[in-house]
Amino acid sequence: MIEADEKRILVRYGGNWLDLQRSGAKVTWKHENGRSGELEFTEAGRLRGASGPDKDVEMDMAAEAWARELMQ
């Protein structure tokens, strides 16, 4: 199940969930297991912090990793 609006995306798969909340360039994420973090959109449209604090990744690669985690 997916719930979305302009500032939030909530994805549920079985008992797992991922909650993404956006405020400007910042994206805060939380998992059902208590893990959480913060990412930042760069001017190039990538996500900083998805694979380390100083590393940028493509948005689709970050989304793929989150999908794999949800389906485990």
C-alpha cells in the first residue's frame, strides 16, 4: 500500500513500512524497526547521505534499495 502527497510518502509491505517526509531539500526517513535518517536533494537531483554522509546517489538507486529492504 502506498499513501502519498506533496510532502510525504508512506509505503507498507506486510508488517514493514517506510515513511519519507520532505521539507524543502531535506528528506527524513523512518522504518518500522526504529531506524531513521536524513537525506538531502542536491542541485543535480541526487540524494546526499543515502550511502554515506558525503556520498550522492541517484534517486532511483536509493528507491531500489528501500524496496529490497521492505520486501525482506
